[in-house]
Amino acid sequence: MRVPFHVVVVGGGFSGVALAAQLLRSARGQLGVTLLETGRELGRGIAYGTPNDAHLLNTRAAQMSLVGDDPDHFVRWSAIRGLRVAPDAFAPRRSYGEYLETTLRSLASKHRAVRFTAQLGARVADVRRGRSGFDVALADGRRVSASAVVLATGHPPPADPLARWLPRGAERYLPDPWRHADIEQIGVADRVLLIGTGLTMVDVTITLARRGHSGRIDALSRHGLLPREHSAASQVLPRDLRDALFADLSRNDLRCALRAVRAAAAAAESRGLTWHAVMDALRPVTPRLWAGMCAADRQRFVARLRAFWDVHRHRLPAEPAGAIAALGTTGQLAVRAGRIRRAASRARGMSVDVAPRGGAAARERYDWVVNCTGSSFTRANSRGLERLLIEQGLLIVDPLGLGYVTASNGAVFGADGPVRGLYVLGPACRAQCWENTAVPELRKQAEALAAELLQAAGAMTRLQ
């Protein structure tokens, strides 16, 4: 069956699944949707592909529905499968990946107006503009014609902080923390250096702890900040405090915004709440605040405040937070602020020159070093397909390395201006709206993009 409008979605993690699900639910006429995923399952990606049940979602279950107008959908799905997940709880990430795949396949079986295909193990080698859209070339030689292409490729790997000193493939150095088989090589008594102190570091540390690791673990970052713990229950900022906060934020001045957030946190505390209520109140308006910032303030925020924002915004459930605190109390885990000045491979280990903040560098020996610095969208770090599109002028890396240059709807800007029919969805849109890594925001962006694609499909159908 030929369809007048065919959408090819590159990437079957949360963003790709959310877009496909919304297209399936909302299409009223014939539409083609092809979802291309390199892995063997849908809905996993970096976050939900973990095999470890101790890796929990860091958003409460009540906010994790794939179906925007049915907020209890994930909670009900969990109950049907015998999983005790309360709306305020944090479910295992592995089960959430299963939820995404089963929900999408269920929708596909019910909505016959859409010709839906999910191709697993499909790596996209190239995307070229064609006569009436795009020609998508797969690594195995197959080609797919598309009216529109959506890049939902998720988080890129972290940049390599040791690349200047170490050859590629250096022993005892793991540049990609999400290769679970590599983490399994670390001996239970080995001394380990984790570069980075954010959520990725927490995941790796918990993985090691679950395997009975007893060796010393050092976690190093520029500020030495750990993700904060979620509050015991959701909090809502009182309306008068929220209105006062938003009024101060409307000035679009970074210094004023910082003072306003601190004042709101103090006011919330005076009423028996915590700063968590302020951070959660900011979520709906963060894209507007980011859009209103001048380029200089954006640069200052990324350089000076991002680390503090991240640890308060991307928080830990009580279980992993408690596990990390316990490891710190026993002295097995040491979180340090500082920088790496040099690294070298040694027989059965690594030597690393670590300069603590405000101090002189000292050489330390580790059995393993793991890069936990988080995703990086710099041009030098771009993956195969994205690198090719950058070279063709179809993608431009944001100057701050947050993602790619897009419009608010994810429409791509290339070297020659807008690239009609090419979109980016997911974390790569962070340069445009900042708040672009958690499920509630990503779901809304998928819904908005689906509406735009369906409008374009309707217009093409009327012309034929």
C-alpha cells in the first residue's frame, strides 16, 4: 500500500517511540511511519536499556505516561504486570523500557490507518534530499523514501576527556560507561576513578556495588557536586510565591533570575516546604526563560551555573541517594572536586595526575578509569550519521555544544537555512529550549511535532 506521506523516524528510544505513538493515535488518513532502531528492542536507548533493576527512573511514575491525555497509563500497565508502582514512586528503568515497546506495538495493532513498520538492527548510513523528500540509506544497502525525516537518536556518547593523552583503545580505560559488558571486567577489589559526579557516575557506582565491589572508588568533577535527593513527596509552590517568582523572572536577566530563585527557595522554606517546590515550578516556564536569555547570559549560565542547576534539577530517588551516601560514609566512595592534568597507561592500570581544586597535582594509580562526563554534542564528538549531515550542511552544531540549531518545533536549520522536512527530536533540541531531557517535556514535544507532521500529511493528501 502506497501512502501519500511517509515519516521516517531514526532512533527507537523514548523520543522516537513517543512520536510514533502519537502519530498512530492521531492520524485520520493514510500515513506511513517507519521507525529505524539500531538495537534489538524498542524504547530502550541509554536510559532504559540497563539490565540493572537498581537503576530507577528519576521522575515519579505519575508523570511517565506515554499517553499524554491518560496520565495513569504507566501506573496501570505496571499494576497489570504485578509491579507495585505507586504514582509517587520511582520505577525501575528496565521495566519502563518494556512499557514503551509494548505500548507502541499495541497501538500499532489497533490503528490501521497508519502503515507502521519498526525495523530493528537498522543502522542509517546516510540521509539525502530527494526529488520529493528524502532518500534514507541503510548500512545493509536498503533504501527508504521519506516525505519527512525525524532524527530521534538520543544522547550522544560523552566526549573523551583523556583523548589528548591516551591512544584509542587504551587498556583499563572505559570511555563509554554504557557498555555494560565493559563494566563487568572491573574486579571487585580494583581501585576505580570515575570522571564525573552526575547521574552516570551514580549508575556506574551502583552497578559496581551490586556486584560486591569492595575497592576504593574516586569520583572527580570540576565542582565535586552530587545530584540531590528528591523530596519524599511532590510539593507545589503556593500561588503567591510562584507569581512573585515568575514576575522577577520576566525581566530576562540572569543575575536577577538567580536572586529570584534563591528568594523563592527561602520563602518556600519559611512555609514548611523545600527548594524542590521551586525547581518543579520552574519546569513549565524554563523553555520560555531560556528563549528570552541573551547569548551572553546563556554562555554564562552554561559555564558557571549549569553544574548547580543539573544537581538540583536532575535528582535521585531515595534508594540510590541512600546507597551513594552509605558508600561515602564508609569511605569506599570519595567525591572530589578537581581536574585531570595528565593520564597514562601502565601495566594493569592507569596513572592519573589529579589537581584538587585550589591545590597542586599529584599522581595517583588506578586499576580502571571510567568516563562518566555525560553526553556531548560537540562537532568533534558527533556520531557517524550526524557527522555526515554536518559535513553536508544539513545540521549545524549549537555554539554552546548543547545540540543542533533548530526552530522551536525541532525543524532543522542547515548551512543554507531551514531544511524543509528534516526534524530533530529529543535531547539534541536542548539548544533551543533547554528543558529537553525528561519524559514529560519530551512527550509534549513529540505531540507538537506529530501535529505538525499530520498537518503536512493532510496538505499533501489534498493536493493529490
